[in-house]
Amino acid sequence: MCWRVALRRDVTCPDSGSNVKGFTMTKFANSVKKFLVSEDGPTAVEYAVMLALIVVVCLASVSAVGSNANARFNKVSSYLS
């Protein structure tokens, strides 16, 4: 009977022993199930993969622009000297 009382948050169980702990474990198990079933995890992974690809493209383009700029500066330097 105490487990029914323990389900209510405003009432404390007189023998706060295993029934309350059991309720806590059930609540934890339900939270784990909900997390595993939800699609928030895969969505976050997809966003991380897209971000990684964007970073790789940005680094490659900065490297290419840097190489072209360096070649142009060297060409101008050789004309000036």
C-alpha cells in the first residue's frame, strides 16, 4: 500500500524503504527507455556529421585561397625586384 502513497510527490511513505527505491528505479528505467526510443540522439549525430563536413570544406577552401594568394604575392614581389 505504501507504494501507492510513494507515487504522489507530496506524500512521504512511512516506511521509506525498498518501495520508494523501486519506484525510483522504475522511473529511471522508463527514462532510459524513452531516451533510447527518442530520435534526438540520431538527429544530433547527423548535425555533427554535417558540421564536420562543412569544416572540412571550409579548411580546404581557405587552404586553396591561401596558396593562390601566396603565389600572387610572390609573383608581384618578383616584378618589383
